[in-house]
Amino acid sequence: MRGSAAVLNKRDNPPRGRPEAIVRPAAPLLDVERIAPRAELADFVDYYWLTRWNLREPHRQQVVPQPRVHIAGEGGRLLVHGVSREPFFRTLTGTGQVLGAAFHAGGFRPLLRASVSTVSGTVRTGREVLGIDDRSAARGDDPVAALEEYLLRVAPEPDATATLVTGLVGEVAQRPDIVRADQLARHAGLGLRSLQRLFAEYVGIGPKWVVQRSRILDATAAAHAGEPVEWADLAQRLGFSDQAHLTRVFAQIVGAPPSEYRRRAGNG
């Protein structure tokens, strides 16, 4: 890669995201790179992701949706992917690459200047959502630079509430002891209804979903780790009523029960 992306990749601590959201990661098939944003966009964009592939046969990849909006270059357009409750699948063929921006949990609201719930569950062009033609930004020799220039044209401004919400979602990700939305509300010093309204406005989905999704990603990370897992004990620690509850929710989101998923992921 050239230009800004090459410089950004020299940072000592490149963004990691939550790689456990990639279901049954196909490391030999896919190369996933995460790139830090330039300083002017760091309040809004968590990282850029660049996925490359060179496949002999079609590969169907699933990703567990997270509480963040993405903008991805696809088919000559920039597409805004709102937070979705549904599993995300893409069938990849031949050789190619896709670049996207993963926004902080509260980071898209300053660009949208409206409730993020209005784009939840939708995939629409940048022009439709942000009012600026996206076609030229989806092409070019330096896709990161082109995407960043597009985002700067939107002219987002720092938003203290967006930063607060991003921090709350980050707390959920880092603290597996937060297993209910009312716990998060108390941590934030808010009533549950106020927290629900805040998340609808800035994240696009409710805190209950955010908490449960993070705990499922914790279970997915355990399945990827390769160490023996006591699923009943893990279910209790992650706030599920019992192992059957964890199994049911995990299968709905990931597509297989935890123990079966662990075997399919190559961890016995």
C-alpha cells in the first residue's frame, strides 16, 4: 500500500478491534489488516479494515455484527452499514479486496447529525445517508486516503456525548461482569430508560443488545483460544441463566452451538 496507509501502519499499537467477531476465521484464505485513522478522524473512526483474498474456490465468510456503523467500498460505491441484528455473510471469489471504516460505537452520530437508529438494519450509499456523492471516493490508488478525504468532507465535529457513549460500550467490552443493561445504567449514573434513549440516538441499538452481544463475543473468543472450556461455568460468568441459555443464544448468532463451533474452528 502507499500514502497515508503506509505511514499509519508504522504506529506502535495498531488497532485490534474484536477479531473474534470473524466466525471460523479462515487465516490461510483471508488477510485482514486494521489501520489507525488520521488524528482529525480519530474521535469518530476506530479503525479501517482492509480484507484481501486470493481464492481457488468461493468462500462464504460470516461476521458477527457489533454495535458500530461501518462504511465499506463495494461495487464502486461507499455503502453505509447500519447496526444489524442479523448475521452478516459475504461470499468471496477469486482475488480481491475490500476497505471499510469501523466507527466508534458513538462515532457515527457526529457525521449523521441525526439518530443513528434511522440507519439501523439498512445498507445505503454514502450519498443517501450523508448527502455527499461517494462514487469517486470508492476508487483510486490509495483507498484509505480517498475514504478519509470523503469523511473529512462530511465535516464531523467533536461530540462529548458521543465520546461518553463510546466509553460506555468500551466498558461493556472490557468488563465481562457487566451482564445486564441495568448494571450499565447504574455505572453511567443514568436510569435505564435514559440509557436506552441515549443508545438509540448514538449507537442505533439498545444497551441490552450491546451487553449480550459483547458476552457472546467473549464466548466466541473462548472457543477460538484453543484451551478447554467449561461451558456451564462460562455461561454463569457471562450472565446467562444456564448453559442451555448460552447455547441457544450463541447458536442463533454464530450458527452453531458453542462446543460444535469450537470443533469446527479447529480447536477440538
